[in-house]
Amino acid sequence: MTRGEWRNLGVGLAFISPWIIGFLAFTLYPALASIYYSFCDYDVFSRPVWIGLLNYRDMFTDKVFWKSLYNTMYYAVFSLPLGLVISLLIAVMLNQQIQARPLFRTIYFLPSLVPVVASAMIWLWILNGKYGILNYLLGLVGLQGPDWLADELWTKPSLILMSVWGVGGSMVIYLAALQDVPRELYESALIDGASAWHKFVHVTIPMISPVIYFNLIMGIIGALQVFAQPYIMFGGGGPNRSALFYAVYLYQNAFDYYEMGFASAMAWVLFIIIFFLTWVATRTTRRHIYYAGE
Amino acid sequence: METMRRRSGTVGGCRGMKIGLLLAIAAAGHCGCVRPPSDRTADGRIIVDYWEKWTGFEGDAMQAVVDDFNRSQNRIFVRKLTVSQIDRKMMLATAGGNPPDVAGLWAFNVPVYAEKGALTPLNRYLEEAGITAEDYIPVFWDLCSHEGFVWALPSTPATLALHWNKKMFRDAGLDPERPPRSIAELDRMAEQITLVRVERAGKRVEVRFSELTAEEKRTKKFDIVHLGFVPTEPGWWNPVWGYWFGARLWNGKDRITADSPQNIEAFRWFQSYPRKYGLENLRRFGASFGNFASPQNPFLSEKVAMELQGVWMYNFIDKYAPQLEWGAAPFPAAHTDRFPYVTIAECDVLVIPRGARHAKEAFEFIRYVNTRPAMEKLCMGQRKFSPLARMSEDFIRNHPNPYIHVFVEMARSPYVRTVPQTPLWMVLGDEMIAAADRIFSLIETPQQALRTVQKRVQLRFDRERERWLKIRQRRIAEWRRL
């Protein structure tokens, strides 16, 4: 590199140094330190003491750990596909030439702007077993709604239902992708006699497949890390710990029981799970994703 | 032209680099590398930073005491800051080496924070100030002590009592001035007060639970209109119902006693409620309860006639249901031949975190709060009673809670209990809550659920104890030096 290029590099680094310092101090260092802590008995106050794999052994023999993992997986398995499909359907509908389209787009996007604490409080009332509006509506069609928040069978479905409410974010991404699909592909398909369904399956889906893939990966990460709503609505885990999610149990260990080493180990196991699922998702969807630039 | 571009690049580069560095320094400043803010007021007084959890009228009561202290001398200025989730924030601030000078915690935090080295032992300061155990109602002094050291002084205390609704008693044909005197009597009275809606001859009629036929009781096809009592309301003491049956959750040394016969007996009683009234009926009825601090609180809205509640309940009655006809009495025990009642004592405390910059000045403030006039002002402001051994006659006489003497007497009685003073209380408490939930939901028998608690917590307890015994002597020597 010439002297000038060195200088430019220096200038560039100096300008991004606040971010670099922030990244090193607040992301990289804590992440690396937590690997070390996961092999230690560490309570924040005193120096960490090396205990080898004990935290991991305790974790895998802890029934509550497995329950929290099961709850989280259950939630992810249902909320993720549901969210992907519903947000895509809404986006497709909102991409039609209908009247007051911007208004509908705003309405459907609005819930994802509501702060999570506020929406959790509202859902507490919507899902109230006796006075909740959901059970009232079910009552109108002759169904007796369950006690969503107090019955362990219904706590996870409640949270899955709530997750669908916040699909506005991924819907906007789908909308952007849908508007990018070349019109001439639809015209060619029409000339070939394709129905609306065929156009959707053979033109729309392949053309927006990178965005579906993006939403899938972000969805996996988001669903496995879900914390705020179950924590606000169920605190310690709800009836029979049916709403004790992985991130909530991790938080409990760290900040209620001062088991930072155990919590760090949990965090790394979660990282490995997410990493693995993302890898699987990437491997299995690779052949079905169409990139125009390739 | 090439030369000019390069030169301008160089000049611009230097300037850019300086700006970049300035930004970096500014960012580093936010990481805590700048000089800490001054610890003096403009007139040279030492600032004592005090974190407290209270808001509303409770916060105002403490602020009035802080203002009095600030006016009473010209050397120290206490700066009170209201902090939510104070125990966690104090933990992180202390671990980070930048704690407040005084923090208002809960007594159950004391053992864990003391053992973790997060608190300053107060023994030396107490000796100098001439403050001794005799100055306090014994249970509150005990709540501030751990391993032979005193770690905190009380701010406001509380005990629990049976609160009952006199009107609901009268409506059910019971003497409104006579609360139950045993658990068995409480259960009977509760059945008599409980009103249910049941279908008879094609009509929905309201009858007392005690008047239901055996078949109606068996099928449980009724809706609850109001309840005499249910042990899960408000549900804050589910882990410790065993105390009323003579159980302890910990032997004080090396064993958790969650599955003791007394505790199993207590949780059999606990489970008798969903068995008697029907789990689904209770759940549906429970869903109609509003927030605790609201007029829809089930006790305040006359949906539940009897509750175990703390001395603070008066404030909520006064605010949300001043018309309520109520009384407070000791909550009766199961086996009254052994002991007539049980109460649980809790306490808010003031501590000096380890590493506080002005520990001496902080103690001066704590000492001031623990003088009789200041303590009575604080406790009167929060409508509680004083933890001090001696209370002025005016304090009791002028107290707005007509039953305040009940709470004081219980605190002084031999029937007062506390939650286990062990660093593992949070774990044990959470496990007991989960067990109580499984028992109440009829998922497990009391034996099964409590055995799970015993196994899980004992394992953790053994590990913690082993670790603690290894460092105990070193810690105690360290505390003596402080």
C-alpha cells in the first residue's frame, strides 16, 4: 500500500473506532468471556473458579432445562411456519390492486410498532379466561374458550397466537420483494395459460425465495430467543412451568440464582442449537433459492 | 492535479483522524473511563447516594425522612434515587465497583449478598454507635444478621395476618367479630361463606356451598359467585403454608426439609381446595380477579372473604375500598394445641454495599433513620409499624390502621417465622412455587411434588454448602478486618 492508502486506512479506522471499541468491549469480549465463564463457578461478585464441564453436566441432567428447551422448540415449531405463511399471505393480498392499499398496509404493520410490554399487557386481558374478549367472541359462536393463561395446555398456544399478531415486520420485507418480481414473468405465464395459483407457485415463490429464506433464518433466531412476552406474562414460567422458555430460564439462573457460569453455558448451548438449525435450513433450502445475480 | 488531490487528501485526512479520535475518546468516556462525578455539593457537603425501591406514598415517606436528615446537619447530603429491580441493579453495580453508598433491599437478600461479599458488615459501626439487638424487635434484628455479623438495619417491617370481610361473615350467618381460631374452623367458615350458582329443577339458583347436596358437591357443576377462602389468593406465600402445620423448609444447617410429614400435611390441605371446589371452577373464578393494586382486587371487591395479607393491606383498603368492613387477626394454625397461630415477618432493610465510597457517612444516615422519631415518621408514612423495640404511645394511638397492634403483637410473639435465611432461598422458593402449582393443579400428589423439590434443591444446597465451607473461615476473617 502507498503512504496515502495507509493514511486513508488510518482515517477510516479512526472514524469507525467508536464502533470498533464498542464492538470489542461490549460484544466480542463478553462473548469470549462467557465461554470461559461457562466452565466456571461464577456468581459475578467473586472470582470465577474453574470447574470444567460441571455446568454442562448439571444442565443436561436438569429436568427444568429440558422442559424449557421443549417449550421453546414447541413454540418455534408452530410459530415460525405460521408466521412465515401468514405474513406472506397478507403481503400477497396487500400487493393486489385494491382500494386504500396504503391504509391496509399501515393497519397490518401497526401491531409490530406496539412496544412489547404494552402488547403483552393487552394480551393478558384479551386472553383472560373469564372476561377476555377472545373467549367472548368464541362464546358468540357457541364455543367455550379455555382458560388460556392458567391452563398449562393453553399457555404455549396463547404465545403462538400472539406471535402471529406481530408479523408486520416480515410482511413489509415480503411486500418489498413482491414488488420486485418482474411483471413480464407474470405476462409470459399468463400467455402460457397459467392460473393464479400456478403463477404464485411457479413465479412468485421462486422469485422471492431469498426473502423467504431470510425470514426463515431470522424467524429461527427470534423464536428460539423469545423472552419478553413470556417473561412479562408468566414470570417464573406459568402453570407447571409450561411457559418457561429457554431464555427466561437462562435469565433466572443468571440474575435470580447468581449462577452466571451455568447461564453462560446455557447461552452457548443455545448458540450451538441456533447455529445448527441455521446450517440445516441453509443446506436444505440451498437448491430451492433463486438468486437473479447468480 | 494529482498532487493537489493527494495534498488535500492529506490535510483532510489529518483533520478526519483528529475528529475520529475525538469521537473515540468520547465513546471511551461513556465506557466509564472519565472522572467520576463530584461527590460534593456546591456548599461542600459529602453526597451519599441512596438507592431505594419505593415509589408513590411509600417513596414520599422516605423522602421526608431524607429531607429531615439533610436539614438536621450540614456535613452530609443524601441523594435518594428510586430504582426498580433494585437487588439486581445493586448486584451489578457492586460487581462493577461502582455501587451506591446506601441501598434499600429486602431482608431475604441479606444472606446471599453477605456470603457473596457484596455488603459491608456493620458490626464496627454499630458498636461505635451503641446500637444493639435489644433496640429491636428480635425477629427484625435476626433478619439483618447472618453468620454472626450484622449486615443491615431495618427500614420498614411487616407481619402477616388473616384479613376478613365482616359483611360477608354477617351475610353468611357468622359472627362478624369472630374470625376462625383454627384451620379446620377456617375451612368450615369458608364453606359457609362461599356462594355458588347451581342448576336446580331447570333454574339457576344461588346457594351456600355448605348447603349443596352431596351429589352437587361431587359433580362440581356450579359457578362460584364468591369464595370464603382459597390458599392461592393472593398466592405470595404458597411455598410456606407448611409453617401453619409446624413444618420448616430448612433445618438451619445442612438439610432442606421440603418433604417433611408436616409439609406434606400442609399441602394436602392446600390440595383439598381444588378437590373440594373444583379446579376448573376455581380457575374460572380466579380469572375474574383484577390487579392487586386496584379496586378489582378480589378481597377489596368482596369476591374472597378471607386472605392472608401483610400490614400494607390497610393502604390498599383505604385507597380502593374505604367502605369495606374488615378486620385483621392472627392467622390460625392447624394444631392449635401446639401453637395458636403463625405469622411471617418480612422486612425492608438498609445496607451499605461493599466498595461504597462513603461508608461512614452512609452509616450516619442509616443510624438517623433508625432513631425513634425518624423511624416512626417513616413507618407512619407507610402505615406500617416500627421495628424498634420501643414505640411511642402516640405512634400506636395515632396510627390510622385500627389493627396495627395485632401486627406488632404477632411480631413480638414466639409464633413468628421468617423465610429460610439461606442464600438458596430464591431457588428453594421457586421450586416450592412450582411444586405448589403442580399440587393445586392436581397434577401430582403432595408427596411426589415435594420429593422433587427435596431432591433438586438438596443437590444444589450440598454443592453450595461444600463451596461455602471451603471459604467460610477466610470470609469471616475478611469480614472481621472490614
